[in-house]
Amino acid sequence: MPMKNWKLSRKITLGISLIVVICISLLYMTANKTLKGVIQESEQSHMEQTLAAQTCLIEEYITGQENLLKAYSRTPVVRDLLKNPEDTENLKKAQAYTEYLYKGFDNWEGLYIGEWNTHCIVHSNPGVVGVTLREGDSLKALQDAMTSRNGLYDAGIIVSPASGKLVLSMYCPVYDEDETTILGYVGGGPFVEELEHLLNELRSENDTAGYYMINIQTGMYIFADDSSLIATEIQDEMLLDIMEKIKQGNADGEITCKGKDGNLVANYQYIDEHEWAVVSYDSERNIYRVANENMMILGRICFAFILIISVLAFILIFFSMKPLRYIEESIIQLSNLKLQKGKKLDPWIGTNSEIGKIATAIDSLYNALGEIVATLSACSSSLNDSAVAMQDSSDVLISCVADNSQATTIFTEHSEEINCTVDKVDQEISKIATVVSEVEERIKQGNIHSSQLMDKVTQMQQLANSTLENVNIQITENQKAIEKSIEDLQSLMRIDLMASQILEITSETNLLSLNASIEAARAGEAGKGFSVVAGEIGNLAASSSETATQIQAICNETKDNISRVQMCFDQVILFLQKDVQTQFAEFTNATQDYYNSVKDIQLIISDIADASGIFADTVQNIQSQIREVANVPDSQSVRSQDILDKTRQTEETTEAMTAIVSKNKENATAISGIVKRFS
């Protein structure tokens, strides 16, 4: 389904969800980077502190052990023995003192006194006494080391040949009272187990860091997590890099290198006095383990927030868009010409919000269109009623005209017979009695027919006058109703004005949206959400503008239809006034003339009856009466022709009225069709 067909609420919800996802993703990445940086600094600081503590502990431990050996070397018993190694008494005292002192030294492998050539003369283990410990180059190297240091020589931690354990091998020269003459030396070394125990106590229970202690000078392991590496040559690239940095003058620092389980981070400190280096290392995975766990929790929280915000935004937008859905339904009903107003928009009618103004305009449009339709319906009904009345009148008029025509024809036939009779009277005077009898009979019939014709003419005249009055009244009422309807239809100008006001409001809303977008752009990241809201306000204003434009288009189309209807009504009124009223007036006048003519005919028939009576009384007056009778048929013939002309004119008027009625029916049907389009 294309996005342009989506509902506005769905689009806004999707936009807000995308903004929330982007913002929370940025927040998550920022928090991840910051948290990793903080944890890295914390772990680095922790490793440095641990390394410093280990270094300090090692130095303190070694210093303490060295001080013990130094104190032992300065005792008078040791000095006296080395001055006179052959003195048995001094030898016994020194041996006893050494054994006694050794008991006070916890965790020492041994303690002894040796001559300068490493000949052991006193040892905590009497079985070693008399053994020469070093000869040749090793002896020379030991003597040079003790001489160059001008004090205690610490050979480092080594694997003891005697016990096979790690010991701190120390040698301290014994000087004479002049502090320059070397009499011999004392040696010994504590086991490293205690130092290792102390170092392990510095490590926490969850500490995953490993450590090394290496001899920079010899390139050998002193301490290692893997005890098999102790006293072996260093092959690890990380430690070799550290040794190289120390030789370059970097006494402490941090390096990162690749290991079996990923990158390793190592910190080191150099003990210059002993040429040792203490190294603490750990993998980045272990260092950032807590950070990764926290970020997983933060990621779940962010996802939950995105879901909650999206749901809440959808609910808020759904209920906020409900009035727009009502407006949409109302506009669709208007487009389908349905005028049943719903009650859903009533709470917003008359309010000052954008929705309220649109709802008010739509309500006014409903009312105006309802009034228009009601007026058109009333006009249509009135036209239908008038057309029916005119149709009935036309039917009556046609019937009367037919009867009149028939009566006129009969009267004409009788007039011709009278003329023939007069001619026969002139020719056959002997048959006058019979002819007079026939004339009298026909005069009676003519009198009867003329009476009937007089009654019908009277009815026709009354009907014509009544019809003319009704037509005049209907024309006046219809003209007033049409003028009132046209005036009511002008109320659409208020809808057009309201639509213009809506367009002005949407223009101001667009300007407000643009200003909000500019301010959101100035606000940067913090204004992105406001920028999207401003954009959606702009979209809503555009939609409102489009709706107002459609309303204006409907109003313009309705005004055009009103203009056409007004023109049609003007033509109808003009036609009724100029043609119908005029022809009805002519018809009325013709009916009056016809009435007068029939009245004259009735008078003439009466005269004929009187003349016939006189003719029966006296024959002398036959000639004069015959002339009178001869003249009367001529006169009657002329008047019969006039009657036929009037009858023909009446038929033409009736046909014109029938055409007018038909046209009125068509106009009423057209108006009714317009009304039926609205529901």
C-alpha cells in the first residue's frame, strides 16, 4: 500500500517512532561510548593502582628481606669470624647465632656465611658447611656484582638447586671496620611463596587480570601465572615490547596487543633498583564485560521506551485525529450531496481552534444547502401544482372549444338550410305552409342549441376569468418565492468568506510552522522532535487549505448553478408574463366576443320566431318577411364565420397554453432532479 494512501495518524505515529528510534539510538551510542570510556579509564586506573600496589609490596618485601640480611651481615659475630675463620670459638658462636637467627626468619631457605671465594663456613643447615658454592667465572661475576653495588646484591628470584623452589637469592659483602675492606659475605634467601601469597591477596575475587614479574637484564621470567615459565627465557611478544620500551626509557606505561582471546591491555612498572618489571594484563572482553552487560540492559530499556512512546504516541494521535475523521466524513457526505448532519461535530462547532472553525464552516454549509434545497423543493412543488392546474384548465378549455366548434358547425349547417328554404319560398310560394312549419321546428331546435351554447359560453367565460386570475396569482407568488430563494442562496457568500478566512488561517499556520522549523533548526539535535511536529503542523495546515479550497470550489459551482437557476426562473416568469397572461387575456376577450355573438344569435332566433308567427297571421307581409328572412341568413352567415374564426383562435391559444404547461413541467422536473441529488 503506497505511503500516500496512509492515514495521517499512521504517518505521524511512524514519524514520531522513527524520531524516537533515532534519538534513543544516538543516546544509546553516546552512552555506550561514554560508559566504555569511563570503564576503560576506571579499569586502567584500577590496573595501575593494583600494579603500583604490587610494585610497592614487592619493594617493601624485598627491602625487608634485604634489611634482615644486611643486619645479619653487620653483627660482630659474623665480622669476627670472617677476620679469623680458623677460630673454633668464633665459629661455634657464629654457627649458633646463625641457627638461632634463622629460626626467627620465617620462610627462608637458608642463611650462611661464606668467605670471599664462596667457601661456606657457617650455614643454617650444618650439612652444607665446608662447601664452595661458586668457582671460576660465576665466582668472578658474583664478586663483581657485590663490589659494583657496594652493598647488598640481589640476584633475583631463582629456582633453588637444593629445594627446587623459588627463592630470592641475596648476597651481602661483609666489610671491616674501615668499611672498605671486604672480609667475606653472607648469603641467603627467603622462599617466594610468601611474596606470591601477598600479591594474590591484592587481587579481588572477580579479578581476571594476570601479572608477570620479569628480569629486564636477563630477559627471564621471575613470576608468572603459569609457573612453568618461571626462570625461563621470555618469548612473549607483549613482554618483549615492554622490555624494549623500558630500555628506551619508559619506566611505566600501557600497551595494547593481540592475544589468543582478542586484544590485551597491559600496564607495567619498572623497578630500577633491581632491574625488574611488574606487568599486569587483561583482555578487553574482560575489561568491558560489565560495560557490555550494562549496555545490554540499557538496550532493553531503550527498546521498551521506544515501544511505550510509540504506543502512547499512537493513542494520543488516534484520539487527537478523531475530530478530523468526523470532518472527513462530513465532507464526503457533502460530496455525495447528503445533507443529514451528524452529531459528532457538535462539540467543536463555535470553538476557536482550527477544527472548530472548519466544523463551524461545514455546519453553516449544511444549513445553507439545506435552505437552498428546501426552497428549490418548494418552488418545484409550486411549479408542479401550477402546471397541474394549467393542464386541467387547458383540458376544460379544449373540451369547451370542441363543443363550441361542434355547435358552430351545426349552426352553420342550419343557416345554409334556412337560405335554401328562403330560395324555395321565392320559387314555390305554394309550399310556404310546410316550409314555415319546418322553419318553426328548426327555429325551436336552434333556440335550444343556442341556449345550450349560451350556457357553455358562460361557463367558458367564467372558467377563463378564474384561470386568468389563478395564473396571475401563481405567477406573482412564484416570482416572490423565486426572489426569496435567490436572496437566500446569496448566503453562500458567507461560506465562501469563511473558506477565505480558513485559507488565511492556514497561511498563518504555514508561516508559524516555518518559523517553528527555523527555531527547531537553530536548536539543533534538541529541536529535531519539535521540527517534525512543526512539519506535521504544516502538513495539517496544507490539508486544511486544500479542504477550504474544495469548499470554495463547491461554493463557486453552487453559485454558478444558482445563476443558471435564476436565469431559468427569469425566463419562465418572463414567458408567463408576456405569453401566458397575454394569451389568457386574449382568450378572455375572445370568449366575451363569442358570448356577445351567441347572444346576438339568440336574439335573431327569437326575431325569426316572432316573424314566423306574423307570417302565419298575414300572407301580405310574406314578401317583406321573406326579404327579412333572406337578410337574416346572410347576417347569420357572417356571424357564423366570425364564430369559426374565434373558435380557431381559441384552439391556437389552447395549444400555446399546452406548450407552456409542458415547458413548466420540464422546468419543475429539472428542479426536482436537482433537489433529489441531495439526500
